[in-house]
Amino acid sequence: MSVGQSPARIDGPAKLTGQASYGSDRIGADALWAVAVFTDQPHARLLEADFTAARATDGVVEVLGSADVPVNEFGLTMVDQPVFVGLEHTGRSAVACDVSRWEADRLALVVAESPEAARAGAAAITSRWAPLPVLADIDEALGSDTLLHPENGKPSNVYHSLRLRKGDMAQGWADADVVVESTYEFPYQEHAYLQPEAGLAYIDDEGRVTVEVAGQWAHEDQEQIAHALDLPVERVRVIYPAIGGAFGGREDISIQIVLALAALRLHKRGIDRPVGTVWSREESIVGHGKRHRGRITTRWGARRDGRITAVKSTAWLDAGAYNFTSNKVLGNCHLHQGGPYEIPNAEVDSLAVYTSATPAGAFRGFGGPQGAFAAECQMNKLAEALGIDPVELRRINTLREGSIGITQTPMPQGVTMPEVIDSCAAEAASAATEPVEDFSPFPSLPAEPSALRRGRGFACSYKNVGFSFGFPERCEAEIVLHGGADSDEPESAELCHAGADVGQGAHTVLVQMAAEATGVPADRIERRFSDTATSGDSGSASASRLTWMSGNAILGAAEEAEKAWRDGQRPAVGRFRYVPPPTEVLDADDGRGAPNFSYGYVAQHVDLSVDADTGHIRVNRVVSAHDVGRAINPRLVVGQIEGAVIQAHGYAISENLRSEGGRLQNMRLSTYLMPGIGDIPTTVDSVVLELADPHGPWGARGMAEMGMIPYAPAVVAALHDATGVWFDSFPLTPDRVLAGLQAAR
């Protein structure tokens, strides 16, 4: 048996010894080096660009710009971004290519014999710009007549919106004994993955443009490269080496297209040398998308017995200069504004707004943390107004098996929110009286004991598993069984799968599931991972979907291989494309529809201390309860819970990414304060429930994002419990906390 065990990770020894090969490790001594030239213009029209001096720089081999791209456009869910900003292009672009809408739009790619020569060439490029109005945030974008993307035909910078109308709002407010209304604001978050953008491109032995790069969906990268280069998909190959973190930030294209373009252009000149690049940390922070900042204004009503009667909510997400995945993130934020509760009457509007700021895209939780922050804070405020325990209020209103969701369709089978709430509350109560040591925010200056306050908070949420809103979800796997013609059982096997291991241990789990499905020991399974030339489309390592979708695909492939084995085929090949239950696009008028086929459920309790004199917070204990359906690898499940909690802790407490005038102000880790080992919660208790998902492989649910979603509102609730003050925005840095406490006094 392999499922349910916690073997060592298959990539562990290589990573532990430094032998693992990441994108930057693939760049050999014979490689040319590429440097991307950012426009450094949040919003401006290009008047002139001169590459002459750059091309004449010692060591420079090539300088590429918009004129070199066959189809100068790309985008993951909407094509709204030029590969290069430039005055010359083929005309095959859906967007105006002579406008920079983001300080990290690309003007050129300089290819040279060394990084130093490439940077010297980049510095030699001159350009002249006509400034355009910079719409630095949502309010400026909503209040301006300037359209950042006039090509989409929208009358304003609101380019995507969702609408939900359920029940009778007038009756809902009439039935309410208590109403709470607030406006919540939430910040950017930087992915800060360990490995910055790095990769290599070349023409392989079969003439394919090949890119070795870190990503989350190899086949989608392949399609976007092929589109921009105007090549058949089969002439592009994408390989993922070891990946040092992703968290959604590698879903969108960064260096893939420009590296492929460089390799292809040089090949046509008779130069068959690989081209590599490695971004600096500053380039990485400036040059890729963030978690969406934004605002939610919401009003909730409830009866004296605790029953919610009505929810009215409006969300604005700052998409930044380009869509990236904002239209999809907006969908999750839209659903989460009602929380995991039975809402009889609802009016929810959600809007994505183009601005001149850094684009925002996928990040662990994918819109869930923003919507849940508003919903869970509202629940805690309702509990206070009603005099009902916050956990009990959730028990009264939680979604259950057979509940009708906020989109007016039944929830998918396997709703376990009540069990998760109870498990979290029970675990939190078991240690509620444990003493907590006093803390000092400054090692040399002990805190004044009378200034220390302690509080506890609770929040819960849910998270979709898999792609939503009618997307054609699928996942492919191939299993090949080997053995003698007279063998009753296979002696070994091959597993071919394109799923990305972004550090979460996915490849270990895939091998475990293949071993379970075939009966072949894991150490006798040869692995072919993350290569479009050897594997079918797995879909993305995102949306808490990879284990769920891959497991079902592996089960199907194993069954097909077993049939071939029984028919006497040696080797016996099984290929399978798993397609889950369908989802639906929500109705444009009332939001009716079945948006997801499966969910995971989470509840969190936070115990913290705050120094009222300085505003410093220490989180003493977190209880994070999850229904994972079935823990394929229990150790990795706990690792995902703890990792999500710590990432959420930084989001809630310390990570304050600042943007002014469309420019990031603190693009270094020395000024963007991620929590270190001394800053994280003292204790994280992971409560793992295994209540099977009806459609999950071996009952498993996706779970990697869940721990991110309810943490910030649980911290806010605990801070309120300690101080009596509500905080409707975060991060809860000491200066903000102190200012809030002083204002309340």
C-alpha cells in the first residue's frame, strides 16, 4: 500500500545535497545570456526607440524588439498584453503595442556573450516617451476618462464584472434584527518564491524550439509560445526543471516567449547556441504579478436567533495594467463574499478594474482570501452585535450536505463544513487555558506587563477544487507496464505526467498514486514528468486541483494498462484523459449556476498577544482544521497546512508592498518584510479530517490553498478580542495597530 503513507520525497536527496537542477543551473558555459529591458514607464506612448548603440556594444549578439515577434500579443485568460512595446510590428496584435501600461512592460531583449555584456547593451538603448495619465489605483481609474485598454470596447476601466441576485432583498432587510456594514481593504502580496525567473531556450535535435523554465502549466506555456511565434504547437517543447516555488505567480508568462524567440531568431542566423537568463530579485518583484489589492463594501443582516437574512456586497479588484488571471480571480472573490453559509437573500457585485499599477494575478487562494476577509469579519461583527458565540453563529448558518449555495444551485456532494468547524473549535478549547509566555517586541526592552493583551479569534471558509465557471477541465496520464511475456504481474512501470512539482511534493504523490493503482512498488516506477514532448496535458498546478485531477487520471490510465496487460501486450500501455463533472458559467443577470464540482473545507482558530504600547503582535497558537478527504501523503498534507498558515501570517501581519504613481516602492526583500523564523506563529496545530470526497481519487480533496484563506479575519477577530478594536484593513504592522488603538482611545 502506498496511499496514506509518508515516504521520503523523491526529490528530497537532490535538493538536500544541492544536486537538484533548477532553471539557472541549466545555463551552461556555451550559453548566450539575455537581459530583458523594462520600459520603466507606468503609462506612456513610445515615440522613439534606438537599439543601434546596443547592437554595437562589445559582446552583444542580438537585440530583439516588437518587430521580431510574429504575433506581438499574449495572455493567459485574455490576450491583452504585447510581448514587446515598440513602434514596429507585424500588425498582428489585439492591443496597441506602442503604449507602455506598466513599469515592467518589455521594450527589448538583449542577447550577449555574458550577463555583463547584455546589461551593458541594455543600458545603451535609448527611448523617448510621451507621458499619458497614470491611473495609480482603483479610484483614479474609475474617475478618469482615460481608457487603458480602449481596444476592448468597454466604456470605462471596469472591464469585467459579475452579478448575483438571489431572493428578496427587501424582505431580507425587513427580517433582520441586526445589521452590520463595513468597508474592507486588502493589500498586495508578493509571491517571493525562492527561485527568481530563470531559464534556457534552444533548438532541440528534432528542430523544436525548446524552453526549460519554471512554470505551473507546461502545455499552456507551450501554446502561448507557439501563438506569439506563429508556430505549430508541436514545434514548441516546454520542460520544467526543479521549481523553487510558485504560489500562482508562475501561471503567467514571464520569460518563456522572449527566450523562445531569441533561440529561434539566432537559429535562423545560423547561431545554434542556447540562450539563458536569470532575473535579479528586484527584476522578479517588479516584473511579475501580485495578489490583488482591492476593496469590499458589504452589509449583512441577521435575526436575533443568529440566522443570516441578507447580504449585500460590492468588490473592486485592482487588476493593474493587464488582465493576467483577474477575470478568474474575480469569480472566486465573488463567491466568497457570502462565505460558506446559507444566504437566503443576496445582492453581490464584483468588478475588475484596469489601472496603471502592477498587474495582479493568481496567488494561493485565488480571490478567496479577499472575499473571505470581508465575509468572516462580518460574521464576527454579527456575533458581537447579537451576543452569540462566533463559533455557534457559524454552526447556525453553515452550508451542509444538500444546501443550496449562493449561486442558487445545490452544493456538490460531500459538504463537511459543520464537521470542520466542530473539530477546530474542539481542538482550540482543549488548550485554551495553557499559559503563554510574555513577549517583548524589542530584545533589549521588555514589554510593560500591563500593556500586554491576549485575544482569540475564529474564522472558516471553503475552496473550490479544480477550474471553475465552465472551463473545460481535464487531465491526462500515461502508465506503461513492463514484464516478461509469462509474468502474471508487472515487474516495473513508467509514469508519464506533465504536472508541475512547484515544491509541494506533487511528483512524490503522483508516484504514490501510480504505485497504489498498479501494484508496482514505487521504487520500480520510472518517472517522466513535466515535459510536453513526453506527456499529455495535465492542466495547471493550481486551483488545489493537481492531486485530485491527476489521481483520477492515473486511476484511469492504470485501468487501461491493466486491460492491455491481460490481453498479453508487453509493454502494456494505458493512456487516459480524465474529465470531471461539468461546471457552469454563471448567469449574467442573477448569477445562477453550478460554478464548481468539488470543495475543500477549513476552519482556523488564532490565539495572539499584542503590546498595546507598541502595536506589535505575536501569534501564540494557530489551530488549522482541514477536511482533505484522504491524505495521500499525511506528512506533505501537514507541510502544506503549515506553509499556508505561515504565508497567510505574512499577508496579515507584516508584508506591506507599496505602490505610488504606478511604481513599486519597496522591491527588495530588505524592505518587504516576510516573516522569519522568529516571527511566525509559535505553534501550529494541524487538524486533518479524512471525510471522503465522492469524486476524489481514494476520496482525496485538494487542500493546499485552504490554510491561506481564513487566517487574516481570524487574526483580526483575535486582535479585537484583545483590544476591543476592529481593524478593517491589513497588514497589521505595528504602526497601523498602534494608530488604530490610539484612535479608538
